[in-house]
Amino acid sequence: MDLIVQKYGGTSVGNPDRIKNVAERIIKEHKKGSQIVVTVSAMGDTTDQLIKLMKEITHKPDPREIDMLLTTGEQISIALLCMAIQSEGFPAISLTGSQVGIKTNNRHNHAVITGINNDRIISELNHSKIVVVAGFQGVNSNDDFTTLGRGGSDTTAVALAISLGAKRCEIYSDVDGIYTADPRIVHEAKKLDCISCDEMLELANLGAKVLHPRSVELAKIYGLELYAASSFNHNTGTIVKEVRQMEKRRSVTGVTSDRREVKVAIKGIADRPGMAAELFSKLAKDEINVDMIIQNLAYGNLNDITFTINEEQLVQGRQTIYRVAEELGAKDVEIDSTVAKVSIVGAGMITTSGVAAKMFEALGNENINIQQITTSDIKVSCLIAEAEAENAVRAIHKIFNLA
Ligand code: ASP
Ligand code: MG
């Protein structure tokens, strides 16, 4: 018998009617004769609300208690979903991460799954039950609740699918699949039938929010096929899988933009070996993740080093940046959050020339200045003024004929 793992996001179970809708979809699949394991997120913005509540109590919460709090969100949605399935006359059972035995390491709030015990799930499936597992949570070696980081339910679904040897893992949300660009920005954006894991990973890391990057990484490692679609209609979604064939690869698969980028310039530090190493190791020590890096040509015996970080990191990182700059004897620090990163992603880029040039041409035609550039095998990113982000995405989408 086929085993299918399905995941439904927070919006998909956002209110009682939507929960009933999800129950119907699950029952329909169940009637076809497949065994079904379902993972759900917390309803709507429950997790955000819980975090807000927490902040009204303290700004220095104990990480263990944060997980104790946040895991309640998914416990609500699994129970309600099971009730909805049972009301339709079908057998279902909800299980928390701890009841399943989703083992994680001890890193509260950002735990990593280390193993899953299949026994309970398989026994319930063998009793013809639809099994509904709480997403985003597990237990550490002390049996204390842990969570997998925001958006972690996708990872729960993929890990369950891998552990149970499922035929596929279907991730349902409020969007129809993966598009060549955000359809809210580019009206002609096209839904992709299929995308490679590498491309999906780049897109997910670059701010396309349909799938959580860690879930794609896991799927890639284990060769699991993912299917991303909407729970609000029956349109065909997008398949994410490892493609081995080199032929028929598009040079550019999609365009994205990320407005959360912040540019940091450390100005006038000594131009000598070891300075960059010192700067970035000190930043890394305070867990500041650096993205694009540029070192200018030296003037006199001084250098400017510019890099970007994520907006979220600025809250705690600002102090570190100023402190490190001072320790390195920098003359000045400039922080600019009015920038955005636009990127193109495509596995075929490796074998096609002139792709980057064409992207720059699109920006040039729109009179958009490029402040920084980074590339990888399958990606080109440009830092530009934030106000131009949407304009840039449209122009790039057009020049590569992605519609
Ligand atoms: N409820 C959690 C969050 O909002 C996990 C998830 O939705 O995937 O981050
Ligand atoms: Mg989510």
C-alpha cells in the first residue's frame, strides 16, 4: 500500500472551515486506498501570537519554556483536525512529537531532528487510522519539548516521509506552487511544473517562502520527491526533485527579491593580511551571518570592506558591528537598510554564457544602479536600492522571457 505524507500550513488550517476543508482533502486521499500521515502547522498566526504574549511577560525567556509554549500551537491544530476527520466518520489519531518519538538534539528553539521512531505511527496506520502528527516539534534526550525553528513543520513532514519510506511528500499552503517570480509582483509569472532541489534551495534561501530551506535540503540528501500545491484549490502544483539530466535545463528558472537585506560598510581599516579573517571571525562568533562581501581596492594603506546581513540580525548585531569595527581600528561604519537583493536562479546557468550580462542589462535599461554582485554556479544576485526591487524583478523576468 502506498504511504503518503501531507503537510498543511498555518493558513490552510487557519479557521474551523479551513480545517474541515483539509479534513475533506485528506479523506478523499484516504478513500483512494493510500495510508496517510499528515503534519500540520499551528492555526494561522498562532505562533506569532504566542511569541507576542511571551514578550509581554519577559524579553529574556528561558529557551526551554519558549518551546513549551510554542509547541502548544500545533497541539491545537492536530486535535481539531482529527476531530474534523472523525466527524466525517473516518478513523484518525493525533500524535505530538514526543508521542511519536521525534528525537532532536538539545538546541532549544532551533533543534535538529536526529531520529524518528516509526513504531507508533506504523501501528496506528495498520489499524487503518489517518495519523496526524504535530509539526515543528520534537523531544530532546531529556524528553523536554524542542522546536525546529520558525517554519519547521515542512521539515517535520519531510523527515517523516523519509523515515517512513513514503512514496512522496506533499506540502500544501495558500500558494499554488513555485512560480518564476512572485505573482503579486509579476502578473505574468508562470507556475513551474518541476524544479530541481538545488534551484529550490537557492530560491528558498533567497526569500521565496513556499518551502522551508531545511526541508528541501533534507529531501535532496535522501532523494525524496516533494510536491508543493495549494490546499484552497485543485490546481496542479510544482514537483521538486533531484534532476540528474543536464539537458533541457533552463538557464534561468526564477527571479526573486529580498528586501530584508542590510548593507554594512566598514571603512578605512588597515590593508594587511589577516584583517578580513579577523573581522568575519569576530562577526561569526556573535552569530552574525554575512551574505555578500566586497572589498574595495586599497587607498593609501587603507581598505573598505562592505557586506550584507539580514535585517533580523541587525537588532542584536548592531552593537557587535560597531564594537568589532572599533577593535579593528576602522575609521567609520555605515549601515544602510534601504537596499534589496534581486537574484536569478537556474541550474542551466553553468552551461550558458552571458546570463549575468543579460541580468545587468535589464537593470541598466531601467536605470537601476548595482551596488554589489555575488554569483554561484546557479545564481546571480545584485544589491540595489530597495525602492527599485519590484521594478527590477519585472524587468529581469521580462528580459529572460520567463512568462
Ligand atoms: N508554527 C510554526 C511557525 O509558525 C511552524 C510552522 O508553521 O512551520 O513557525
Ligand atoms: Mg509556516
